[in-house]
Amino acid sequence: WLNNCVGIGNYRYFFLFLFFLAQACLFIDVVLGVFFYDIIFTFGRRGTRAFRNYIMMSFMICGSIFAALYLLGGFHFYLILTNQTTIEFQINMVRRRQCR
């Protein structure tokens, strides 16, 4: 999907990609949240059944993707704070186990 490996040279762009993708999912959830609230809690019958199903499904999918991006982005934010790449993190984990 990025057509290359994520390394030191393009790590910033990968993290920005995750950040903007999470922002887009959050925006969609905020916009659809009003409709989702009406469908779930007010028992409103606005729109067709297909419209309500599309709103509920889109809200749930974007929420799930946002949760996954939050976890992945949080891990990579930790790696940025500790000045490591993913491979260096794995190597350091193996070395920590060997030192015990």
C-alpha cells in the first residue's frame, strides 16, 4: 500500500499518514455520530431502513478503524519518543531477554 518499506528515511511520512487517516476517521465518526445517536436512542424513523443501516455500519467501521489506528499510532509515537525504529525495538527486546 505504500509500495516500500518504512524506515528511517520515510518514517515521518508513515506517522503523518497514520495521523491524517485517524483524523479522517474521527471526522467521519463525529459527522455520523448525530445520525447514529438519533437511530439508537431516539427511535427516530427518519430515512429509509437502508439509510439507517448504512449510517450504523459506516459509524461502526470508522470507529473500529480509528481504534486500531489509535493503538498502532500510540506504539509508533512511543517509538518516536524513544528514538527507535520497529526493527531496533525488536532487537532491543531480544537483547533484554538475553541479559536476564
